[in-house]
Amino acid sequence: MASKRFACHTEAEILVKRANVVPKNTAKSNKKSANMLRAYLSEKEEEPDFENYTPSQLNTVLGRFYLDTRTSDGQMYKSSSLENFRYGLNTHLKAPPHLKTFDIIKDSDFLSSNEIFKTAMSELKTLGKGNVQHYPAIEECDIHKLYSSILMSTDTPCGLLNKVQIDIRLYFCRRGLENIPEMTKDTFIVDVNPNTGVKFI
């Protein structure tokens, strides 16, 4: 019997492959958001498996959650954290195995909960929890001094290593320093600019 040319994936195998392409940090953030809403529902003595809710039920719950959610010591979250929770819940619901087709951020079914979200964000900013504390920018003269150092010379293996590390931390991606422990060679892809022929990461 001739061997078959094409592979044959089951629905379960497809779900596993789709789940595996989600970056670890994204999956971790999604899980944190889902666990937060689940803990909230459990405390309110409501069904914790919100993935089974209808859009109408979820809309009602989310409106309350955006206003009620607190840290473990009862403090209000910063506005950036609340935004991350909403985004994480949205991607959690869309990812395998749930594969929801609705969008809790954009769809009209969630209009009221998103209006409440805006109210919660406004309240947090009024209370001084809307500003993110950024690290001071590195002065241009210090950047020049850093890159001119022998310790950053690309002519030596150690210098090249140092330069790559600094480039990643400063320029390559958002929150590069925090994400470095999760990075592998598969995090990066080398592509070619079709207009110039120049390779880039």
C-alpha cells in the first residue's frame, strides 16, 4: 500500500499545536487574568467557570469585576494592571480550548461593561493610580560612553555578548529586561527587507 503524502491531524492535535504557539509570557498573563476573575466569582459565590457564560452573563460580571477587583491586601490595582486583566481575559477566551468568537473589548454585547471599565480607569487615575513609574532615561553622553567602552567591543566574544545584551535590554522589545529569562533562540527570527535586501531580526 502506497504511503500517504499528507499528514492528518485530529481536532485535539490542532488545538494542542495552536496552544503551543502562544508565547510563554502571554500564556502566563492570560492564566493570571483568568484566575483573578475565577477567584472573584468564587468569593461572590457565583459559578467560577466563566468560560461557559453567555456574552450577556459575562458582560454583567465583567462590569462588576472591573470596579471590584483588588490586590491580595485589599488595595486597588493600578490602571495598567486593570488594562492587562481585560486584555488577558480576552485572549484567554479566544485561545484553545475555549476558542470564543466574541471580543470582550470590541463587541457591542460588552458595551456596558466597557463603559464601566472606562469609569474604573477614570477613578484609578483620580486616585493617583494611573501613572506608571518609568526608570529615568539614560543620558546620551552615557550611552556614547557605554558603547565606546572596550567592554562593548564587537571584536571580542565577551564584548559582543555585552553589546547584544545591552541592545536587547534597551532597544529590542518592550520590558526586555523582564522578558530575557524567557527568551530562547526561537524567540528571534531573521528576515530580509524585500526593498533593501538587508537582513534584520
